Amino acid sequence: MTSSEELHKRRLAAVAKGVGSVIPSYVASAGGGTLTDVDGREWIDFASGIAVTNVGNAAPRVVEAVRAQVERFTHTCFMVAPYESYVTVCEQLIDLTPGSFEKRAALFNSGAEAVENAVKIARHATGRPAVVVFDHAYHGRTNLTMALTAKNMPYKHRFGPFAPEVYRAPMSYPLRDGGLTGPEAARRAIDVIEKQVGGSNVAAVLIEPIQGEGGFVVPAPGFLPAVAAWAKANGAVFIADEIQTGFARTGQWFASEDEGLEPDLITTAKGMGGGLPIAGVVGRADLMDAVHAGGLGGTYGGNPVACAAALAAIETMRELDLNAAARRIGDTIKAALADLDPGVAEVRGRGAMIAMEFVIPGTIEPDATRTAAVSKACHEAGLLTLTCGTYGNVLRFLPPLVIPDEDLRRGLDILRAALLT
């Protein structure tokens, strides 16, 4: 019995079955673009812990910063006894996010927490109840964020009832939109909102600039600006969920920048902390400051160790110009997958957030079976990949932004071979 098999036996006796894993191996170490399991097997990492380890696993600056902070203190709770690093992280969020207006920020533990708090802020500031989200969206696993999330299985199934006053509009999905332009798709969504909700009832319009779990759906140009303009005209808060797209993943600090968006609020997490749990909401000062003292926070929100990691991760992104690295990675992946077989409808995405959608050849009928088979072949050959999409037919690639070119190309060779199986 291998060490991973022994660990898996222990897992079955100790860990709830509702917690799943993609591969059967157990990691002992990781760095650069690879993971090594307890049996010494190496995996090329095209997952980054679901877009978390943008700066790599055990990034030197992050390790050094965390070690130094742990030696000073691990926790005081910012709401009880504040500390400088929390303030500095908020200053960095204000500096890095798009928007020429005055901003404020607050820190939390996870992406779902950030989304929940953004909704709280929008409702408090506007005095309105309704939140508009979109088809194929993923926003988290808490009760409210399950309501915001579109996909039933595995995220919502039998976990209801869910939080009320959540309304869903059609997303711009160019592959499946029958040729609709971005503005046309926005008009379709706005018609649904106005008919089903009414602009004067909408507290917030919440959207991922590029959808994550929904299939790395990149809306047609013009869709996001048109939706944002409608929100502004109707006094609703436009919230960009940049939890997966943020912090250099798409080749910009934030994906909103690609169409010149200045969201009222932005939610962040994942790549922000260099592997440690930290999240944030940043946006217009008048909205953020509308909430009464004590209305935002949490025991661990902006933990000093996580703040130290976040500051070191941001410094690493700047020093290594990981925005440029993400663009190079994306170009390399797209070039390697340029010669598509008939079962791949398209390769899409931006920067180091790329996916391929599988369909029955000659149609746009989703092919989840082929997607699972290709992903399994990748795993068997030592490449860690993830599937996604409302229909389970999308294979997504999220390598660390520091992945060596050799590892990236080895991974792409494995992928191309898997496509032939």
C-alpha cells in the first residue's frame, strides 16, 4: 500500500464524505509549477489551488513575511486591538483597484464572506432588498452565496431554502448566444431585470467579469459596460466579483480594467493572500462608510499573519511583473491548443485563466463525458487539471503565474496527448 493509499484509508474514517478531492494523491511539498505527493510522484500544477497560488507555493517573500509575523503575534482581532498591516492591505487594495473615486476597504476570511459583506453594504447603503446575479454564476457556498450561485449540483442540492430577494438574469455567453453582441445581450438581461424586479428595487448587480466555475465565460465586449451603466442610472450598486480573476490572473490587476470598468464595489480573495485565507471588499467611500460601526467585521477577518502574506504576495507580483507573466502564459496555452479537434468548440479566457469547452462534434451540445475523460487522462499522466461549467463540459487551466516555461510546456504536451485518447 502506498503512502497516499494509507492516508486515504485514514481519511475515509475521519473526513466527511461531502468534502471531495480531484486527485487521489496527498501532497507533501509544492513550489514553482509542481506538486510532489507523499510517494514522491510529481504533478504539474494547472490548478493553483483554484487560482490561489498565483505567486506559487511557498513563495520566498510570503514565507519570510509569515515567519516574521508569527514570531511577533498571531492574532489580536482587528476589532479589539488593531495593527498596521490590516491598514496597509486596505491601502494596497485602494491603490490597485480601478476607480478614480475615494475608496475604503474592509478585510474578511474568504471569497464567500467578501460577497456576503458586499451585498450587506449595498443593501444598507441603498435601503433596497433585491440582488441581481447571472446565469452560470458562482459566488460561494454559504446560504446567501448559494442563492447567488447558479449551479445546483454539487453546490445547492438539498441545502435550501435559500436567502430571498435574489434574481437571475441571462449572461452574455458568446458561444451559446446565437450571435448576440455585448450590448444586445445586455439589453436582454436588462429587460429581464426591469420586468421581474424593477430598477428601483435593485440594491446591487453582482457579476464576475469573467465567470469562474460557470465555465470561464468571457462576456462579449460591451456587455459589462452596458450593465454597469444601467446599474448607475438606476441607483443600484455594481459589484464586480474578482475573487478568481483578481491579482494578475488575467494579465491585469483586475479583469474589470480590460473594458475600463470602475465598479462601485470589488470583492477579492484567492490570489490575494499567497495561499493564506484573506479576502476583501473595496469600493466607493460613500458606500463603504454608510454602514454603522460594528456592522462589518469578524473575529479572524484580516488576521495579521494573512495580512503579512498578502502584502508579500502583492510585492512579489509587482517585482516579478506577474501581469506580464500571465499574458505570456495565456499566449503559450492558446498557441499550443490552436489546432482544435472537432470536439472542442472553443478555447477562451484571458491571461493565465484559460479554458476549453467540449461539445458533441458538429453541434454545441455539451460533452461532459469527453471532458471528464480528458481530465482523467491528464491526471493519470501527472497533470493536475480542473473541470467546470454549468454543463460540466469545460476544462480549465490556472497555472501558477511563476510556473517555469519548461513545466508549462510539459503540461501542455500531456494535455495534447490526453486530447488524443
